[in-house]
Amino acid sequence: MMEVEETNFDELYEVYACMQCGKCTGSCAVSLRSDFNIRELMRIAILGNNEDVKEHEEIWDCTSCGICTVRCPRDLKPSEVIVGLRSILVEEGEVPSTIRDALESIGNNNNPWGRPKSKRADWMKDLDVEVKNLSEGDEAEYLLYIGCTASYDTRIQKVSRAAVHVLTKLGVDFGVLGEEEPCCGSEARMMGESGLFEMLVEDNMNLFKDFGISKIITLSPHAYNTFTTDYKDYKKRLEEEGIEIPNLELDVKHYTQFLAELIEEGRLTSDMMNEFNKTVVYHDPCYLGKRNNIFKPPRKVLSIIPGINLVEFERREDRSLCCEGAGGRMWSEGTGTGERNAVIRVRDANTLNAEIITVACPFCLSTLEDGRSTAGYEESMEVKDIFEILDEVLK
Ligand code: SF4
Ligand code: SF4
């Protein structure tokens, strides 16, 4: 039996219930253009020979989109089995160098981008409004959790600044953590580094307690998913190991949920906005949509913008085409050949005459902008976060 931290795969994931029907592979967009085959990897987990995993370098192709788990007729979690299989490779040091570097950087710098912690607040330099810093004694109702990519990537930093503008204009009492903001650990977990993730859960829960944080608005669906789901699971796991974790009930919302609530409360209305006469298509991020069934809030926010022509992809909501940005794929090219999903997505948007693809996730923004360049639509199409559109239209 294959061992992961002295627990067998069947105890963790009930892999013996897998009937090898292949529905997971049939639903996996990655398997269409690479040797990656989740059904086959389930079989390897059932047979339990560590050496077999090492022969499947395509295991790093998985984007952790989660659709295989949604579609499994046995209610198994094949996407989690991938995380478990990867953790064997991490433990044995059998990881691609780019993944290894990203993991080491999370351990050393608290971000996967190899950037110093002292530069984490650089995105705030050009801000023209004051922002509370909860790590410097300021108090606020909400922490706006920026995340690693939106802190360091110069393109995504614009989304962070747009978020600050919008929340300030809406009178939300929020603050940030600046240089003290930690990595949420989502990508470390998905790349199979559960030990590092455990450390982050412990450190971050203590940090939230120390700074009096219990309500969090996230820019990224990945941070949202990990704070709401993985932190709870790991907290239990750590406590079983005798590690005390602060008993904090975190109230975490992705920003589109938060804004949709402001609309319900009448605190965000069309009257507060200028006309936006553009054709816009919304791309559902896997970690909001497929993994958390959050389909309506982003659409609700976009739909109240006056003048907007909101069109829809045929493959949307739980059938949305994954952009291939998650599950460590920002640090791993993947073994697939042929056109990337992000390029296909941009072409689909073009057939809808969309002038803007709008997203609510830093990884989607990054991959779709690359796809737009590859497809040659730089002049005719923009990729924007919903926060950026709101920043433009709010009076
Ligand atoms: S869909 Fe579920 S039962 Fe079918 S092969 Fe995949 S993991 Fe096994
Ligand atoms: S999580 Fe997505 S990419 Fe990974 S195996 Fe499942 S369907 Fe394929």
C-alpha cells in the first residue's frame, strides 16, 4: 500500500471505490492534449507503488481545476489524489526544478515568486489614497487580502490598486497587511508540499489572531478557497498532532461575493456609475465556479453597470474552460502540445465580439493576457479584472 505520512491512500481518498470508469479523464481538459490521464493515475494510487508515480512527469500538468471531482460518479476526489501523489514526489525530491524553486521561495520569502518579503508592499507605492495597515496598529472591520501574485506581478498590482480605490469609494472599512502579509499557501498545498502548508496554516492563524483579523475579503479565488476549506481541514489535522491553533472563526469572502452583498444592501448601485458601453464576457475561474459554486455574484456585479453588453461563453459556469493557471502551473509549462486553453478561450471570446474578457482571479488574468498575445488580439481585446472595470466606472 502506498504511504503518505503513514496514512494509506485508501484511508485518505477511498481509492478502492474507483471503478475505473474514466469519467474523470473524459472531463479533464488537460488530457485532451497531453499524456496526462487521471483515471490511470487513480489506478496507480490503488496499486500503490511509489516507483510508478515517478514515471509520470505529466502529473504536474494537472491544473487542480476540480472538474474530475465534480463529475466522479463515486463521489471520489481524483483532484485530491493528484495532490497526494505529488506529495510523494515532493518527499522524495522528484520535482521539476521550477516547482522546487517556487516551493523553496514560499519557505524562504513567503511567496512563490522568488521576491523578497521587503518588496511585498511595493504595489502600494503609487496609491493616491490612504490605506490602513493592520500590521501597524490600525484597526478595520475587514482585511483586504491581496495575495502573492497581486502583490508582486506588475500587471496584477493594478488590480490591487483598483480594489483599494473601489472599496474606498464605497466607504468600506478595510485595511491591508503590507509587508507583513503572508502567503496563503494554496499553491504549496496543490504542489504537494503539505508540510509547508501546515506551517503556513499555523503561522497565519496566529498572525490573524495577533492583528485582530476575523473578516477577510480576498482578491483571489485561490486564497478564498484555501482559507474557507483547507484551513479548516488542516486546523483539525494539526490539533490531532497536538499543535494548538487559535480558535478563530474566519469570515472569508471573495470580493465578488462581498460586492454582490453591497448591491443587496443598496450600497452599490447603477446610479453610482458612469456608462460603460462595451461588450464584455466573464470567464468563470475554476476556484470560484467549479470548486465553490460561486457563479451569480460576479455576474450580479457586472450586470448593474449601465450600458454594459454582457455576453456569455458557451462553456461557462461549471463547464467553464480552465485557463491552466493553477495547481502549480504558473511554475510548470506542462507537457501538452497544441493550443493552450487560454488561447482557445480568447478565440471563443472573439467569436462573441467581446471587447473585454473580464476575470476575478489573478492567475486567469495572467494566462488570458498571454493567450491574447499568442492569438494576436492585443489591439482588439482587453483582459481586465472586475475590480478594474468598477474602478473605471464608479463616479
Ligand atoms: S470518475 Fe471516479 S470512479 Fe471513475 S475512474 Fe475517475 S475516479 Fe474512478
Ligand atoms: S483537477 Fe482538472 S486538470 Fe486535474 S485531473 Fe482533474 S480535471 Fe484534470
